Amino acid sequence: MMAFEHIPRKDLYRILGAEPSDTLTELKQKYQKLALLYHPDKQSADVPAGEVGERVQRFIEIDQAWKILGNEETKKEYDLQRRELNIYHYFLLEDDLMQTWPVDAQICLEDMSWNKDERCYTCPCRCGGKYTVSRNEAEEVSLVCCDTCSLIIEILR
Ligand SMILES: [Zn+2]
């Protein structure tokens, strides 16, 4: 089994309790809520000493996530990286995945809709998110993860 350790576990969206489909305004609201909750100046005196450090760490993570996701340019860059990483991740783990993670559905590439502008195939996920695969990826990858949740579909050719 490929080691998961090589792949950053911490998803910036997850750190903010957000979804990749969230708008910038929604992301900002989620960030502000969490930042307020974990801000070192806002901690009550009865938080146990051991937890103070964890909360500071959490605050730093939240702040870093927002620095990237709160800026349109760095967000775009991160989204690209995240997608590549996901594809790479699932490509490598394909054999293991088939056994450990149930594939949500099998779909023929022809049944996915072709998005001319973004030059990729998409199909909706039942969570409201979508599966996206570029033309190049479609030739190599047979498992695709949803851009929002952890469901996976298998592309049949
Ligand atoms: Zn989904």
C-alpha cells in the first residue's frame, strides 16, 4: 500500500470547515468565525494549559489557510494543485482504493458532459459537487474523486 504520508493530509478547505464550491464570501465568513473562536486574545482563562498550545496551532493553520484561499490568485493556484494532487493520489492508490473505498458509481465517459470552455468532462455528484476529468486525464485515470466530498466514480471506456 502506498504511504499516505507523502500527501499533505490537511486540506485548506477542511481547515476552514469549508467546501471547495464555497464562494469567497462564504469562505470569509467561515474563516472569521473560526479565527474568532481560536484567536489567542479571545481565549477564556479557564482553558487548560495543554489546550492553549493546540488552539494557537489551530489559529495559525486557519490564518494560513485564509491567506491562500482568501486571495483569488493564490486560491486558483491552490485549487489547481489540489486537483492534480487528488488525481495523482487516486491514480497511485487505484488498486487499493477499489478494495477499501467503495466506488460510488460507474459511468461511461460518453455519458459525462463535455465542458467546452474548460475542456473537461464533468458529471454531478449526489452531494451537489461534481466530478471533473480533463481530456488527458480521461485517457489515464479511471477513478475520479468528487471535488467536494470523498465519493469516487469509476470511468468506463
Ligand atoms: Zn460529492
